[in-house]
Amino acid sequence: MPTGAKSLEVNIFGRSYKVACEDSEREALLQAVAYLDAKMNDVRKAGKVSGTERIAVMVALNMAHELLATKLGAGLDVGQAKRRIAAIESKLDAALASQEKLF
């Protein structure tokens, strides 16, 4: 267990788990637990998947997809976005510089 970590008991999908957690990460862990539990319950309620293991795998796949879509910017070209931001900043700087001449 990491230094300063405490054992925290959490409940996911009706099962208890003990997890090592730093005090500073406690709230984030509890939010993650609530998110995971809700997602697993949503899959169970949909009725298309049965069995805890299968539900966990489906939720893990969905969460991995969400994470990758976020990391990849859902098709956003980061370089292009940075270039557009730089161009906008340049235009703003030019507009503000011309305004300064008025005063």
C-alpha cells in the first residue's frame, strides 16, 4: 500500500471491495465507484447482457471507448486546432494594437 494510503471499502454492483486509497484521492475514487456502479446497473437494466462478468466487460469496453474518444479528441486534429487558435490570437493582437492607437 502506498505511503499515506488507507484501506477503503466500496460497494460495486452489490459486492464489497477493499481498495487502497490516499486521502487526497478519496473523493475521486468514490466518484469513480459511483460512476462504475451506475453504468453496470444501466447495462443490467437494459437486459441485453447477463452475468456480472459479462456486464463488467461491456462496461469496461464502453468506458475504454469513451476514454479513447476523449484522448483522441473524437477526430479533432490537435495541430490544426493549435494553428487556428494561434491565428485567432494574432488577429486579436492586431485588432487590440489598432485600438491602442486611438487612445
